[in-house]
Amino acid sequence: MKKLIALILAILMVASLAACGGTDTATKDEAGTSSDFKMGVILVGDENEGYTYAHIEGIKEAAAALGLADDQIIWKYTIPEDETCYDTAADLADQGCDLVISNSYGHQSHMQQAATEFPEVTFIAMTGDTAKASGLPNFCNAFTAVYESRFVSGVVAGMKIKELVDAGKLEDDNFDADGNVKVGYVGAYPYAEVKSGYTAFFLGIKSVYDKVSMSVQFTNSWFDLTKEGETANQLLSQGCVIICQHADSTGAPSAVQAALEKGDVCYSVGYNIDMLEVAPDAALTSATNVWSVYYKEAIGAAMNGEAVPTNWAEGYAKEAVAITPLGESCAEGTQEKVDEVIAAIKAGELHVFDIETFTVGGKKVESAFATDTDGDFVPDADEAVFDGYFHESYFQSAPCFALDIDGITLLN
């Protein structure tokens, strides 16, 4: 019944309430007081999975800052990326939620479907990329410029590699046939989000120590403790000195810690959360998102009946990304170098995907697109290379860097 009423209201109402990206917004009186506000959160995992845990903490921090009570948030955990997501979103709308947020890319199409049927509710699909094209005033996408913190975590790894090389601590097996130090990367899926991240990490390493090559192996899962550990071990067996990850468990850092304790020279760079608890000697740092920055802005706007941006992607400039505290195994001078790099990013003096720092097929990249218009996951519109660098997350919030640059090998 509520769906029918919602469709009638969509035709009759003059201004959209809590719309995102539109010019007409509700006043706080129209939207109600903050005590009337209710929101729903659809999560692909739970607090035991690093990516989702980071979102949970970000939302809780934002809620506390905005004065939201616990009973104003309805949490839905371990919601799969199928019709269950739509059913959950519709149920939250029926329960009176003014705002519904999901945290996984695979939720997006189901959130968009719900947005068409409940025009009085604002739906945010985190990490998504179809809000702009949908034309729906109540459907939004958001992500962070996490490629910036990926780059900085690469700088941390580069400092460690340089220290190991200078000290003569690496064996022949740690170098490839061209004399490059081997680095490994545990990736979830071969998506642009993952590709953007591992490329930024690799370029961060090379900004400090240029003679490196990197092998990427995919687990085809966002969260698989066993498989991530096994994949890390496979990369270690090939002589990789650093293992980074775009995967959500502690499997890879734990495997690196175990190998280090057995006498291997190897270190870990994690994602989302501080890995020092599981890898106290191996963990150097983790690239992470500071989700509370976005959630404070978006939830606050929805509470006040203001527009939520259709696309939002911020990085160090708004302190929306970071790296976790440096481990004791980091090279001397790493913190100073990190501070220098972050300052350069904030000042606009350093661009992660500077086209002078990488090649594709031995050639400088002069053109690359950012937006996929036909659904084949290959960017075909919006020229992203201008002013000397690829403008990641410029045309949409979701990462779109899809180039296979030289020096990185995909193993599967």
C-alpha cells in the first residue's frame, strides 16, 4: 500500500523531500525535527569484516555528532547483493526511514529500484556509479578518494624496500629477472575500484624506490580469511617482499606475520583497519577511509531536508582518507616522508595518477575515459586525462581507473 501512496505523492508533491542532487529541497520544518528522523543501514557484512566494520564505526561516530539516538537507526547486517537487498530497502522505507544507506557496489541496482518506488526516501549506494545517469533526485552515490591513501601506503612500503635493499637484506629470489624487487598484492576482484587501488599503491612505492615489479592475484571474494591467507602465501613463495591487499579480512597480514616469524624477509600493508594486532612485526600500515567525514555531511543534510550530493568523493583535503599508525618495522624517516607526501597531495602539487610516472605498453598515456555508458564495465566517455594526470573520481565518485600499467602482472 505504501508503494502506491508513494507513487501518487511523487506526482503531486511540488518539492522533493531530502532530495539529493536536486535544486528543490525541504526545509527542516518540512522534514521534521531531528527526533523524527529515522535511517536504515544495509551492510554486506558485519563488525567481523574490516570493510563493513569501518562503515559501522563511521556511521556511529556521525550519529553521535549529530545527536541521533540508537533507536533512530535500523541496522541490517550481512545482506547479500541480490533481491534481498531490494526487499530490505523496501522494508526500511515501509518502517518510516527517511534515509537508507547501503555499503556494497553489488547493492546498487536494488537500491536504485527502491529509489524509484519510494521517492520520499533518500537512498545512498556507497561505492556505486549509476546515480548521475539514473536521473533520480533521491538516489546518490559516494566513495572516498582512497587512492590517495593507497599511494601514501605505497610510500611507506617503498621506504621499507629501500631500507632492505640498502642494508643488503634481500635474497636473489626477492628480485625478478630485471633486478626489480618483487611485491605482491591480494586483490578481491578485477574491478576498477581494486585496479585503481593497487595501481596507486604501486606508484606510491615507485615514487620512493623505482626498481619494483608487482604481481596481483585475485580471490574473487571481498572477504575470505582462508583464501586471502593462502593467496598471500602463494605470493610469498614467489619471493615477494611486501604483500598488500584489497580484501577485507586479516588473512593476508596474518600469513605474512607467520612467514616473518619463520625467518622470511616480508612485510604487510593492509586495508581498512589497523593490522598491528594480528601482525605486530610484519604490518607497516593500512590504507583506510574515514567514513565519518562523509556520513556526518550526508546524514546531517538529510536530517535538515537539504540536498545530499549525487556524487561525493573526497580525500586528504577533507581528511576523508588516512593511513593507520606506522608499525615499528617501518623504515627510519617514514613518518617525515609520509607527512611530506600528504602535504603535497593537499596542496595539489602531487597527483597520484600523474601520466609522467607510468606507461601502458611502453607508451605514455595521452587519453583515457572515466565513465561506462553501456554497462560493459569499460569506460567509454568523459576524457579523464587532462592537466597532466588522470582525474580519478572526478566525473563520478566510484573509482574508474581501468588501465593496466607496465610493471604490474595479473596472475589470474
